[in-house]
Amino acid sequence: MSENIDVVLSKAGLEPKLIDEIVTIGRLKKAKAGHVLMGPDSTGNEIPIVLSGLLKVMRQDSNGEEIFLYYLEGGETCAMSITCCIEGEKAGYKVIAEEDSTIWMIPMTYLDSWVTKYPSFRRFVFGSYQLRFEELLKTIDSIAFHKMDERVYKYLLDTKQATGSFEIHKTHEQIANELNTSRVVVSRLLKQLEKDGRIEQYRNKIEIL
């Protein structure tokens, strides 16, 4: 497992000395698909780095309504979790394992010293903020400016890119929940996408053409 961590962190552009420290002081965490790693009321003191698998980040309001924000893939960390750790505030969002995943957890106490000591870690953290910020802007644009059929198709394409598969193993109900709309609306729009030759539907599976 140590070799796997080294490879992932090296691909993320981190320095060998920093990688050694991360491997020494971090801990491994495994999550089965569907497991909630962080809930809206969580207050974490560790920074997660995804080693394998796929995590999704959902925003949740006070009424329990949810909407999909973005995915976290191998070698990525969650900028929102870093912010919550720094501020000591509750998360206000959920991190869920989309697939069986392994995550390397780093104690928050090392953040300040690493940002100062290692340029690669500073770039890694700020790069994560920039990436997540751009993805959040796309989500806002999608909600504010796109029709629901465009949002559904964009969601399918984002999922394809994150999983690396043209097959989306989700029910209409799951997609509706993540887009904060109704199953009936999603079913109607998917049927239209299928009629347009952009997807094919099977039981609990959608294939992008």
C-alpha cells in the first residue's frame, strides 16, 4: 500500500521528502460505495487525499435537500474540507463514496508547516481550491442558465469522465436526488435523450453513445 501512496502522491506533483512525511504520519481509510465519509454536521481535523475510487460531494440545506457539486478522483483532495478544518466549522456538505474507495487521511496540524516548507504542497492546496472553485462555478451556471435537459446530460457526461466509463449505473431516482428535481422529470428527459440517440437505457443503467 505504501508504494501505491507514493505513486499517487508523486503524480500529484509532491516532493519526495513531503511524500515520506505524509506516508509516515497519515492513516489509511477505506470506504464502501454509498458510505458517508463526512456529513453536514461533521467537524474534521484531517485532510483526505483520494488514493483510489471515486467520491462525490453534495451540498445539503437545512431541510435536508441535496444537490450534487463535484467528484473527487485519485490524487485529489477536498478544498472544502481543508477550509472547514482551518475555520473549525461544521461542514455543511456531504462526502459520499461513489465507488469502493481508499483515502489517505492527514492530520490538519501539519498544514501550515507544509505550506511554508514545501512549494509543491502549496501548489497542491491552492490548485485544489482553484479546481473546486471552477467546478462550483460550472454548477452555478448549470443551475442558473441551463435548461433541465442540459443539466441532466451534463451530469451524465461528468459522471462518465469521473468514472472513465460510458455506462452510468444509477437509477432515475438517484439522478433526480443529486440534481434536486423529481424522478418523473428525469425519466422524461432521459427518454428524450434516448430518442435523440444520445443515450441508451437499460435496467438501472444508462449508456452514453
